[in-house]
Amino acid sequence: MSASSLAWLGRRLAKPKARVQIPAGALFKISLLIFHMRKIEFEGILYIWLSWNDVLKDIEVLSGKIKQISEKIDKIVGVLRWGSLIAVLLSDKLRINRVYSVGCRHYTGIDERERFEIYQPLPSSFKSDCALIVDDVSDTGKTLSQLKEYIRKKSKKVLTATLHVKSHTSFIPDLYARKFEGRVWICYPWSRYEFEEKFSSKYGRKTFKKVFLS
């Protein structure tokens, strides 16, 4: 929803006895901007919809934990794509201006073992006394584990932090804001459209609208 649409909605709601009919899709987008966490269970999976409010609260929690550690972090490394967003938010909160991004992926070729590729490396000049690797969530844990080994060659000390951790992960970061138990899919406000496509490709758009927009 555009800024002009939100402004229009605000003017309408301000009018006494105004009757406003908001399409379900638009109301859902507004909820991601304004309201708080929603939990919806479907087919044995708990879908947790986070708003920007929830994200910023967890940034507060995570930054508070980072401030309590004895190590002095001089550089933050965000994991593309969404770890870089978390890195920037933490940078703003912690006043750490040296922020970098690293891009990596896991893939499997025909008749091959899974491989780990860094497609956007850190600059060759990168050096740090204490680097903090940041991602949005530790899901399987593979990415953080292998990135830590990569950055160890460039930093005297390496710490890891994520906004969230899933209970089944193989890698628990040094710092995190919140842990989710069981079969959980975290729906972040920055990947809403990607999630909609994945869910709809499996269950259909009608099911998506019925489960999440009704």
C-alpha cells in the first residue's frame, strides 16, 4: 500500500461515523506495518506473521544483549539478503558504522554433494579485531556455520547473531533475540511476497487468501 493510500485511509478513519470498507489484502498489508504478531496454524505448521513493530522490538532485545558482552565489535557483516537489513538496523542502534555484506548459497549439481558457494565475498582489504556476522534467522544453521569459518581467516575473533533461532537448527548463534519451538515458518514483512508465491504454488492462491486474508 502506497503512502498516499495510507494517508487517504487515515483521513477517512478520522471522519466521524465514516464507514470504510477495506479490501482484505489491503488490511493485511496495513497489519504488517502497524499491528503485532499473528499466529496461524495450517497443515501442522505454525505460521508466525511478524510486523515491523515486532522486528524493531527484537532489534532492541538483540542490541541490548550485544551491548552486554565484553568484546568490542568493530565490524558487522550482514548475510545477503535479509541479514544485511538486520545488520543495518543493528548498526544504527549500536553506532557501529563499518557494515559489510556477504552473499552465499548452498547448491547441489547432478550426482554431487551439496556445495557452499560465496558469490559476493568480502573485500580483500577486510580485516577485523572482532567481527559480528548477522542474519535474520538460524534455520538449518549451515550458512552461519560455514560463513564463520570463512570470516575467521579475516578476523581475530568472530561472533554470530540472529534475530531469531529455530529449535531444530544445527547452529546456535552466540546471540539472538528469540527462539521458536516446533514446526514453525516465520513470515517476515520483508519477504511477504516471496512467501505468498511459495505457499500459493503448493496450496493455491485461494487457499492463501482463505487462510491468511480472511
